[in-house]
Amino acid sequence: MKKKKYRGFTLIEMLIVLFIISVLLLLIVPQLTSRKDSIVKQGDAAFTEVLRTQVHLYEMDTNNKLSTWDELSSYLNQDQIEKAKTLYPNIDDLDK
């Protein structure tokens, strides 16, 4: 009788490969989420600087202190104003 030779992976080999892949994913995924959080924080910090600059320009141009975010409509687009309202509901919080 001739024995057939199977050219494939055994169950043990497949389990070992899956185990290695899962360990690598467990090491990589938390780093990706922390990087995302870091990028969001950097983006918010940059946006805050833009807001501070635009508020300062507005106050210089009009010789008035800014009282609402909607007054910046000529300096910021509507999306930026909405984001400013969510980050800083009170304009005075921007100075802190």
C-alpha cells in the first residue's frame, strides 16, 4: 500500500501561527490607540492657538472684546466656530 503524502499545515502549526499573530496584535493595538489620542490632543492644541490668534486679531480690528463665537464669522468658517463652541462653551475659558 502506498501512503499519501499531504502537503499542508498541521493543526498544531496553524495554532502556533495564530497564537503568534494574536500576541503581536495585542502588542501593537494599544500603541495605535495611544497615538490616536496623542494626535487628537495635538490637533486640539493647534486649533486652540488658531482660535487665540483669531480672537486677538478680532479684538485689534474692532477695538472690542469678543463676546460670542459667532462674531468671528469673518475670521473662521462655520465648522471651526462650531468646534470652538464645543471645546470652549465660554469664550473666557480660551484664555486659561
